[in-house]
Amino acid sequence: MTDGYSEKVMDHFANPRNVGEIKDADGIGKVGNPTCGDVMWIYIKVKDNILEDVKFKTFGCGAAIATSSMITELAKGKTLEEGLKISRGNVAEALDGLPQVKLHCSNLAADGLHAAIKDYLEKTGKKLS
Ligand code: FES
């Protein structure tokens, strides 16, 4: 523990997975936290209804970076329906929790993923069954 952060949070903050932009992304979700001004982009590649690739770019605090990193790992390989079900709480849980004052930071990651999936559905006109 470092100042209330779990080892998993510290690991994902220090070595974030799947950082970067997907140039030919099928869906992009951009979300911001009006309170702190942090911004996150989630990029997805979709094949046969599966989230084949997920990447992120985050200008934000350590918790926002760790949660973005974690959500890319949680979402990869999942169906679009499963991706939409990944909740804010799931992200914090997968990181073994976040300090209470930082819980709002995990909202961005789940909201960003959902926004990227909705963007994909809007662009393609596809509907989930
Ligand atoms: Fe802004 Fe964490 S302080 S997302």
C-alpha cells in the first residue's frame, strides 16, 4: 500500500497496459471529469461482436490512468454486450479498491468504454440483441 493505493493500482499506474491510440478505431469514447478537468479517450476495434482491441489515452490523475489500464484488460476479448455491463464498481474491484476520495476517477474508465461501444453502434447502425 502506498498512501492508500493497492499494489494493483500502483502497478497499473507505473506500467499502464494498452496505452495509445488506435488509428483506425471502430469506436471512440471521450469522457471528461468536470470536477478535476481530467480527460480520457477509449479506442476499440470490433470483430464479430468481440472487442478485439482496446486502447486508451488519459490526461489525468494516477487513479484515472490505473483504471483506464485496467478497463482495457477487462474489456479485451469480451462481447459488446459484456463490455456494456462492465460497471464503475467492477473496475475499482479489479484494482483491489481505490481510496474513497478517488472512487470518482474509476467512473471515467467505465463511462469511456461504454461511450466507445455506443459510438461504434451508432456509426455502424448495428443493434445489440
Ligand atoms: Fe481527475 Fe482522478 S482526479 S479523474
